[in-house]
Amino acid sequence: MEHTIICGETTEELKKMKDGSVDLIFADPPYWMRTEGVLKRVEGTEYRGCSDSWDHFDSLEEYEKFTESWLAECYRVLKTNGSFWVIGGMQCIYTIGAIMQRLGFWIVNDVVWHKKNPTPNFLGTRLNNSHETLIWATKSRRSRYTFHYKTAKELNLDTVDEEAFEKGKRKQLGSVWKIPVCQGNERMKDEAGGKLHSTQKPEELLYRIIAISSNPGDVVLDPFGGTMTTAAMAKKLGRSSVMIEIDPRFCELGRKRVERTEFEDSPVARAAFDKKPRKVTMSEMIGAGYFTAGESFCLRDGQSAATLLPDGKLLFGGEVMDMHSCAAKARGSAAQRLNGFDVWYVLRDGKPVSVSEIRDAYRASLEEL
Ligand SMILES: C[S@@+](CC[C@H](N)C(=O)[O-])C[C@H]1O[C@@H](n2cnc3c(N)ncnc32)[C@H](O)[C@@H]1O
């Protein structure tokens, strides 16, 4: 996998990229926080929020112009079936969302990142601002975007109790994600040991986005790289990345972070939970020795009902038919066809074993090859 960091102004650099060349974009742009004066904690110490020069704009018009320029380029470089994610706070997300819709983006979901440990509202003048919003969008309503539904369920750790989780129970991942703000060892330090970046995003957030909406080997683009959280998580998950960042210091320290990060092979990284099982036929399994032509197919009670023919069809009451139509007949169902793999059993060591279980064993043997 390749990991590229481009040090430059994002719209200028995006313009150099080819149309439809990336699979997934995650953008964490300047929020235009409009910070003024010095903010003090209750005990009097100074709170360092985001007052960086890159977050300064003179007017809404200027912010809109900037936002439209990089969003339009992102739209162009995104593949037809790619995914676009953007994060923002209350200061900017409505502006960004409105421009996105004007440019043609189709909104799939908005996700609330509920911060488990938000910065308090020191003055007690309004609600504690404990979330940010993410917009997940595609290029059009018809885009056939990647969504690893089962992987998303697997990453949803907080919705079932521990015992149920151990038993493999999972719930659908919803649109409120409880994730702590970036902290501890994850926080990148500057040369003096202080906080390197004012708005570094938590790895878990990016891990989730990349795992559920891209495939192994895909190209992930981040037009506002910062500390390169996106590249680090792309590498961890076996995707390539292209990062753009205007500040050479972040580019340099971020490059070291990506170099330190290793690929971690896992079912989540491989999107293994969502892999569609390979289609296999009865005649193929007869050929592989998993079934024998002439053997009896029975129902769950072990009562013999049909005979397996060499081409995988069944002989039932003097009639030759496929296993699914035969399953419906043998069960006396009103339906024309039932899933024969679930209905039929064969005797192994005198005991009925489901045909579906034998198919699983055959599929597993194919994966080992
Ligand atoms: C909100 S931060 C991104 C933080 C990043 N997601 C992380 O986890 O570290 C935005 C970044 O975009 C960079 N930036 C701001 N304006 C830019 C521009 N016009 N072109 C390229 N980078 C820009 C800033 O230097 C800053 O590092």
C-alpha cells in the first residue's frame, strides 16, 4: 500500500489529481471557530482551544468561497461509487452541508460523534457542547457505495451486554457514536512535549469510517491531513492514502507517525464479516466427494425421502427435480421452492447432518487451498 503526504494548499493540490481517482474521502476542514479573547478554566488557567491562523476567516462569504472550492474538487476526484465523509461543529456543518447539496452530493447519513469527555462550558452560559457532526455522502443517489454492514455491527461494542456479546450477538450500528476525544499516548506531542495539534481526531473515529465504507486496497484521501490520523488508520487497515496538509511541520511529524504505524491484519481489516460466501452446487460437491450419487436425502427426522442423482438433482416420488423444488414438495409447502440447503439432511455415521453444514465444511476447505 502507498502512503503519500502532499504539503500544500488543498484546492491547488486537489486540482492536480485525476477525476474519479479515490474511493473514500474524509475531510476535517477548518471549522471557523470564531474564537475571541482568552478562555479561562474555572480555576483560572488558560484553555487552549483552536485559535490557529488556518482557522481564521474574515466573513461568512469568505468561508463559503473556500468551502465550495475544496468541496467541488473533492466531488470531482471521488469515484462514482465512492464515499465522502466530512466532520464539523455547529459553527460550520450547516454551511458545509448546504454547499454539498448544491454541488450534487447525496447524503447517506449524518452521524453524531458524542464525545465521552467533552471540554466543559467554563462560563456556564449555555449547554455543554458535547458532540460534533459527520456527514456521510455519495456523488449521487444512484452511487453503489461500499457499506460493510456486518463489520459495522461488529464494531458496535456498546449495545449488548457482555454475556450476549460473548455469544456473538450484535446490534445494528446507529448514527450516534460514543467515542472519547483524542487523549493519552494517541495525542501527538510537539518538540517541547506539548500538544502538537489543537484538533487531532481520535483514531477510533477514523478506524470506524475507513473500515465500514472502504475495501482493502482502496485509496483514501484526506484534504486536511493535520497529524495524519487518517493515513495512520488507513495503513492499519490495509488501505492506501493521499494526504494534503498546508503546514510543513505537521507534514513532517505526521509522516513519522504513518511510518511508525503497522498494518494489523484482522477480520475487520479484511471486511471478512461481509464477504459473500462463494456459490457452490450439489454436482460440484459430489465431484469433491462431500456427497455420493445414489445416497438418500432426508428431512430433519432422518426419514428417507429422495435420492441424490449424479448431476445434483433429486429423484422424489418418481419425479426428477432440483433440490429446492423437491424440498417444498417433501415438506408439503404451498411455496414452489424452499431453500434445499436448510431443509435437507443426509445420514453420516447413522445421524442426520444438515446439507448446509456439509456445504460450510466444503467452503472452508476451499478457503484453506
Ligand atoms: C481540523 S485540522 C485536521 C486535523 C486532523 N484530522 C487530525 O486528526 O490531526 C485541519 C488541518 O488542515 C490544515 N489546513 C487548513 N487550511 C488548509 C488549506 N487551505 N490547505 C491545506 N491544509 C489546510 C491545517 O493546517 C490543519 O492541520
